[in-house]
Amino acid sequence: MAAVAVTPLSAPLGRRLRPACASRARIRIRTRTRVTVQCTCTAASSSGFGEGEGFTQCGDKLAAMGLSEEETTKVLKEAFGWSKQTYWRKSKVEEVPSLDAIEDVLGVLADVGLNDSEVLKVISDFPEVLGCSGKLVADNVEHVQKTFFVRNKALIQTLSRKPNVLGNVVDCAGDCVGECNRCWVRF
């Protein structure tokens, strides 16, 4: 469980808001707030990257598929929040990979009809797909099929060309919510 504490900062934003009614004499000042989140999870924080059973199992699985040791390390770091956060945006920070979750995602990709070389291309172009849930990946494949009427060979080519659609979670439809790297508008 995470404990959240909200404390106002001492410096205001400096922007004064005019009251809606001229009879009001008060002027409101917006202030910044700082949100502090403390997580009591200790599974990933007690060990470093590459330590533990989950890392070795997942690394062996990816190596068996044909990835080199360096590629495997890079893919696992990006998929589970150990390196850059451009996709995850702190929603996944230093998680320990699970072989079941990776096999679930790989099963969905195989069910779509991707062969081993196409799966490797998807993983190398968008490694975060391994950190997504299998349900999310399956739902996104179904969304592409129903919304854009892409099926069979065209679906396989689309997923190979733009594998980031497998991790989309936002459809802002023009009202931007600030998660453009996870939005369907980019498709």
C-alpha cells in the first residue's frame, strides 16, 4: 500500500485569478502542491537489476528466442521500468519480471499469427510490450481489427511496422490528456 501526503509549497504560482463576480473583494492565489508517495513494496528495491529468479528465467526465455545477452538486458530494463521512463511515466518502476507475464504476451502475439522473427522485431522495436499485460495486448489487437478493419496479413504487417499500438491505453480523441506516447491518436 502507498501512503500519500499532500503539502502546499510556500511559493505561490504568482498568477492571480480574477473573481467571477465584481462584487467579490477577495483575490484567490493558486499555490503549488507537492505530492509525496511512499511505497511499502520491497520486492524490487532490495535487489538490483539482474538479480533474482525472475530475471534469469525471463533472460533465458528471450535468449532462447534469439536475442543476444545485451539485447536481452536492454529489453528487460525497458520493459520493467529499470531504465528510461518515457513509456511508463513512473507507473512501473524497477519491477521484477515474471516469466508467466512474458509468456502470456508472447502467446497473444503468436495467436495473432506473428512468426518468431516478427515477434523478435516487435520486441526489439517496442520492448515495453513485455511489461504490458496479456489482456491489454489482446484488447489492443482486437481494437485495431474492429476499428481500423485490419485483419490477417495486413494486421501482421501493421503490428510489425507500428508495434507501439500494442501498448496504447489512451484514446483522447483530440482532448489531449498528456500521454501521447500511449495514445491511439498517433496511430
